[in-house]
Amino acid sequence: MNDVSQLATAMLAIAFTAMLLVTGQWFMEYRLQHEAETPLAAMMTLPP
């Protein structure tokens, strides 16, 4: 029974890590798409 518990814990840790990697990738792609517009607008508003 102890081996089953350890296996379940290991599988839960792997699933959690995979979920964090996937959501982190989605977050970075979202940020890069929406942050790409900000520097141009900020640069155009700066005085010469």
C-alpha cells in the first residue's frame, strides 16, 4: 500500500509541474503579444 501512495504522490507532482509549465507558456505568449504594442506607444509620446 505504501508503494501505491508514493506512486500517486509522484504522479500528482508530475501533473502539477506539467500544468505549471503549460500555463506559464500561455502566460508568456500572452504577455509578449500584448506588451509588443506598449513600447512603440511609449516611444512616440516621449519628447525629442
